[in-house]
Amino acid sequence: MMSEKSASRGQFERWLIPVLILAFCIAAFYVSTTFKKMPPILKRGIQPSDFPQLLLAAITLMTLAMLWVDPIRIRDRLQGTVWGTLALFAGFAALTAVDLFLALGVFALALTVLWGERRPVILWLVGLVVPLAVFFLFDQVFEIRFPRGLLTNLWYG
């Protein structure tokens, strides 16, 4: 039988991750409302804020569905990988001030290592190839320019 203290800790841990995800979505949605609107004459596709808002709405709906359909049942304390992942998210947020894609590459690589991947080919793919593919997909195909940073300044000139 669970003690009262471990039961309350289980409730805290049950809600921690969904609440953090929802708080992130709310904050990021707010930030996306500050993006400049394109004049209709220059608009070739969606507004700069539309795509992130669509993704954030999808993440929010999936998180709420997870809580409703398959609620988290805590049996053990959160593992170190969960806390490490949360720390990596904070590091990603801090590193985006230097460069978004540098932050994405470092975050993806560190997360992959934290979760136990050790094969060098996979680490190169996740840490270098995927961020480059994302960058060129958005830059060349969707024609969406990213915020300037250490690496993006090299590309944009």
C-alpha cells in the first residue's frame, strides 16, 4: 500500500510533464503572435506565425488526448533520463540565443546519447544530418528564413 507522501508525489509526477508541455505550448503560442505579418502583396503562402501555431495546437491536442485516453500511471519515481531531458530542453532554449540550428543539433545529439544511443552513424545522422535537412527543407522548399545566429549568418551572408 502506498504511503500518503508517495501517493502525493505520484500525483505531482503524473501531472508534471503534461503541465510543462502545455505551459510550453502556451508560451510559444504567445511568442508566435508577435511575429510580423506579411503584407498581402508579398504573401506567397502561410503567414510566419501559422505553421508554429498549427504545430502547437497539434501538440496541445495530443497532450490533452493522452491525459484523457491514456493517463500516466506512476509506479516509480521519475528516472534520471526524464530529468536529463528536461535539463536539455532548458539548455536548448538557452542555446537558441546563439543559433537555432546549433541548438537543434546539440540538443538532438545530447538527447540521443542520454537515451542510450552509441552508434556513431546514428549520432551523426541525428546531430548533423537531420538539423541540416530541416534547415534546407524550410529555407529552400518552404522559403522560410530563420532567425539569424552564428551558423545561419554564414548561410544568409
